[in-house]
Amino acid sequence: KAGVTQTPRYLIKTRGQQVTLSCSPISGHRSVSWYQQTPGQGLQFLFEYFSETQRNKGNFPGRFSGRQFSNSRSEMNVSTLELGDSALYLCASTPWGGSNEQFFGPGTRLTVL
Amino acid sequence: KQEVTQIPAALSVPEGENLVLNCSFTDSAIYNLQWFRQDPGKGLTSLLLIQSSQREQTSGRLNASLDKSSGRSTLYIAASQPGDSATYLCATYNTDKLIFGTGTRLQVFP
């Protein structure tokens, strides 16, 4: 069974631009969570989607948004990019029910210049 | 608010040593606790998951224990190898999300 995939793997943007990142969960998994990892703040929860609905949201500004499609694939969007948005963005998928074990993708490395 | 702490922050050991990595958390009302490994610039690889009703889990040379009452978990690595060099992260799952510790950076030298 294929793992969690994220595209693109690397992105370079400039301040003020917007960006969209994509995540395809493991087949059969219906929950997708997004995390931001930076050297200063570590790993922080962004939001979680289940069955196309946002179930939980972390403490990030409204510039960060996401959505989930009927096939469970998820996208996150960051508008009006700031230098501080440079980070590794990780997506995790979780099967329905059970242990809530989360399986992570390889991440998208975003650099904002 | 859950806070997760990992000690030590960094560890450098010779090959073959048995290691203990520590993770402590402030809120014992966790659903489960997960240990991950992260190689530089890469995503997270799940190592072990311990449900709140369990005391420990084992996988190969890895053993993780959980003591909810004291807010602690330990990851035991037996007979360490250079390939074990990575950052190890613990994370608690409370009601809705994973809360991560700051990690322990492990280097195992030949």
C-alpha cells in the first residue's frame, strides 16, 4: 500500500505570493492533518480534515487555510506569504477508527524569499 | 495545555550502547503516545504507538514504555547502530491533535 504523498517536495516563493500544497493520504484513510515544522517552533498543528470537513484548527492566522476533497486528498493554501512561513509542511493521514496512529508524508519544503 | 518535553536534547554515543530517551508530558489525559524518527530534511517515520491503556510496546530493538500517572514515556534502543542516528520525537494525542516534544538528536558513531 502506498504511503502518504505530498507535492511538490520543494517550493521557492517570494513575499506576498500565495502557495498551494497537496497531500494524498494512504488509501482508505479519511483523516488528514497538517503540521508546520520550523527550527524555532518545532512541529505545530495547523488543521485536520475528515470527510471534507475541518474538524480542528491550530493557532495560525487566517492566511493558512485548507480543504479536503471527496477522495480524501487535501490541499493547504497560504496567502500573502511572509518570510516566517518558510518551513517544512508535513501532512499525516489516519485511518478511520482504531488507534488514531498518524502516518506522515515526506513533507514540502517551502522557502519564502 | 499539554506540554511535551524531551531529555536529553542531544546525545552522542559509540555503537553498541543501549540507550534511553525520555519524554515527559503535563496532561495525563492522553489518548495515545507515539514515537517518531526523523532523518535530516525528511518526514516522520512512526516507530511505536502506545495506547493509553497499554504500558509498553516493542518493535525489534526498540521498546517504549508509558506511565500516564507520572506523565512519562521512555524509548529504549538496544545495541545502537550508526543507522539509528536521527532525531527522535515523541508526541501525545489528546482530544484532537498530536502535541510534539522538541526531540532528541541522536548520533551513534562507529
